[in-house]
Amino acid sequence: MAWAVGIILTVGLIASTALVIALFPDSPYCAEYTGCLGLLVQAWEVGTRIARPMLALTVASLLAFYLLAAALLPD
């Protein structure tokens, strides 16, 4: 499941960057020698800000489930 999410997020990142490049070809993030790598870096930064809270929420949920199961199950 984790690999599928990783692939989906990566494809979404690259697709969204390609869409922005197509919509805004005169962007200041596009340079002569590097192309539009600035847009990819900017999209990566936004993606990490979204993924980190989701990861923390997942870990917290699993920890809460484990603690609840440990408290309710008999020794």
C-alpha cells in the first residue's frame, strides 16, 4: 500500500508541475539553462508540507490503536 501511495504522490507532483509549466510558460521560475526545475522544487516543497502532517496523523492513530488494544486485552 505504501509503494502505491508513493507512486501516486510522485506522479501527481510531476503532473501538476507539467500542468503549471503548460499554463504559465513565461514563469520566472523557468530559466534558460535549467528549464522549469524551479517549479518542480516549489511543488516538492508544498508536497512535503502536506505529507508531513498526514504521516504524523497516521503514526498517532496507530499508536492510539495500539495503546487502546493493550489496555483492553487481558494479560
